[in-house]
Amino acid sequence: MSKNDPLDWLATHISEPRLRQYLTRTGGDPVRAIELYTWNAHLAAAFFIDLGHLEVALRNALDSRMTVRHQRLGLQRTWLDDPAGELGRDLSPGPPRHRQPYTDISRARGRVRENGKPLDHGQILSETSFGLWHQLVSKKWTNLWPDLAGAFPHSPNRRRETVADPISDLRDLRNRIGHHHRIWPLPCAKRHNQLLDVAGYIDPNLRAWIADTSTVPTLLASSPLGRPEA
């Protein structure tokens, strides 16, 4: 962008390297670049709403199955306490050296304490990250899957990958949105279908509700790139 460009002031706040990614995609047209930047922000916000609905439902579904598993094994306290150390809790004496996914649970506890809230199961659960739920269904924790498969009663099969693969993609999308990165280069229509699919595996009514209230399809149809990314 030249120093005489009327949009130079915006580059000061957005940063020229970030804005240049949009300029490159729009053939150097600053007006179209800002249009793309604004549209990307609206699309990210719309996705974030839908991801939020899915995340809440996902953590409740997985929490329910983890609770049943915990009780069946006769373990003390709740599964978030990880009394057997199977989720990475360090049971050795001395300073703890927790591993994932228990590290995420430990951080959630810390946020509850910082907020001055009761340190109960529900409060800790509300502070967990999307990453925790992705980890629980990931390949590394296949020992949990026979129990966690029940969280997705409407999945077309009981294969872990059917659930874990789209959740992995959605976690990446959520992280990009959280860091205000571009999402238009992603296959956004596919990501939204993945989001709806996982919701439907939990409950078809949840899928229908997210689909009915979502503004993502409308925004994809109005893409300044000329067509929705596939």
C-alpha cells in the first residue's frame, strides 16, 4: 500500500503484513481487501456462535459418559480429579508434573480459583477448553473410547475417527478464530457441515437447531470472493 492510500491509517491498526494477505487475495485492491477483511470477521463471529453451541453440548455429553465410567470403576471423587492418574495427573510426591489432558483440567481449576467461584465440578467443567474434549476422543486416549462412544448415539458407526477427525478440524478452526486469523482460505462450508454432523451425532434436534439459527450459510453465500470456499 502506498503512503497516499486513504486506507493506510487502517494498516496502522491491523498491521500491514496482516492486511497484505487480503490485498494479495484481492489483486491489490484496498477497497476489496477491507471488504474481505470485514466479511472474514463476520464469518468468524458467526462460526464462533455455532462452535459455542457445539462445545457446550459436547462437553456435557462427554462429561456424562466420563462420570458413568468413573462410577463403574469405583474411583473416588470425580473424573476431573483423575485419582488414578490415567489422564496425566502426576501422583508422585513433590512438585506436580502433570501431563495432558490433566494439565487442561488443572488450568481450569486455576481459573475457577482466580474468579473466586466455588471449586465444584460444574464450575471446573465450565472453564475447560475445547482442546480437552478433543484430546479425550483422540487416538492417544483410545482406552476411553468404548465408554465415550455412547456420547454420540446417533453416529453412523462407533469408529472413533468418525467423531475425532471432524472435532480436530473444528478445534483448528476455533483456534484460528480465537487468534483473529483468516478463515476464508479454509473449506468453510465443509467445516460447517462437520460442525452440524458432530452435533447430529449427539442429538439430531441439536443439529437442526444450530442449522436453523446459524448465519454461516448466508455469509458464505455472500462471499466477496465470488463463491463460498468449498
